[in-house]
Amino acid sequence: MEILKTTDLCKNYGGVQALKNVNFSMKKDEIVAIVGDNGAGKSTFVRNITGVEQPSSGKVEFYNDEINFSSPLEARSAGIETVYQNLALIDHLDVAANIFLGREIYYFKFGPLSWLNKRKMNKQAKDLLSKTGVTINQIDQKLVNMSGGQRQCIAITRAAGWGSKLIIMDEPTAALGVKETRAVESIIEGLKSNSIPVLIISHNLKQVFKLSDKICVFRQGQMVAQVNTKDVSEEDIVAEITGGKKEKQYAI
């Protein structure tokens, strides 16, 4: 089943065409990686399917319904969660508060008067952390003193908790050490085992080949390759990224 599909997707900024007729498809049981040099169109593509920006032309379908999100909130409501490089976490709030950011649970809320149901939020946060395989000993700990790996895991847990239809990750391990990177990769593998599709933007080709089922290569605003990971080598993908000579021919 195709869960995300774009047809001739284009995005123009004045006279600059940042996306050129991008045709993309993703199935429910896939981890798909998007790769390419800086400025190739990877982030622009994600912004145009998650409501941060609107396409200049073309069509986007999500679970067979044509969509045109006017904001990221609409995409979140539809079941798409995005983990950006800056993580969008608030340091002075604790773990549970960050997981429920924008989705707080209240005993009551009446105008300026409200009372958070912290007990329920803490319990559900613990359940979500456990479900995604993240160990945080103190749920009431503020994020300011946490490591980059812990913060990344919390951001992914938040996405996994609410993004039941699709999770998008932008360079999920770019600033992490070896041990923390492995922890994040384990979470991504766990999401797939729970049938949650994941779309990853990454420059780390070793990680891409380790995690993904399919690789999509962007170059100069175009998707120049969309291939099954098992059918290609790192050298093939580097050649597509750079526009160099490919070692072999394969289906695109």
C-alpha cells in the first residue's frame, strides 16, 4: 500500500526552481532514505509535504487522499510527525512536558485558568518511552542537563507517540556519538517492526544502507534515482549524488 506519493511536484522561489517534477512513492512497511548534497532539494521536498511550504504545482497524496496542508499542525493532525535537526525541544521543561508539548492534558481549562494533569502525562510519557525502547530514569528531569542522544530519543519518542502514520527525521544522528547513534538506530528499527513507516534525510550513507529499504537521490532539485537499497552499492549512490559515472546499471 502506497502511503505517500507525489506526482510532478514543483516548488519555485521567484525564478529559481527548487523542486522539478518530483515523482516519489513510499509504502507502509518501508524505511525510505533521502540523500543528496546540500541544496539538492531534500529539505524543500519535506517542507512541501508537511505544510511548512506549499508546492507551486503537482500533487501530493497521503494514504490515497490528495492533500495540501496549509501548516505543519495540519500535517500533525493527519498523522505526520517530523523530527528536525534542532529537535524543537524546550530545555527548561521536563521530559513529560516536552513529549506532550502542544498536546497537554488538563484537569480543567477555562480561559486563563488551567490545571495540568501531570500525573496522567507522566504515566503516558513513561508508556511511550517504554514502547520506543528509551530508558529515562527520571521523567521529571529537565532537558537542559541531558545529553544530545537523550534529547534526540525524547524527540523521536514524541514523534512516535503521535505520528502513527508517518515519521520524518532530518539527520537524526548528525551530532551524536557512536553509542548514542546506535540507540537512535535501534529506535528506528523498532518503529519499522511496529509497522510505522519512517522517512529519513541523511548524509550518512553507512547508516542509510543499514536502515533503509529504499533510497531516493536528489540532485539540483530533481529526484534522479529511487532504488531498492539491496540493489545498489554506496559507490552507485555517490555517483548519483555527484552526477558521476555509475559502476553499473540498475533499475530506477
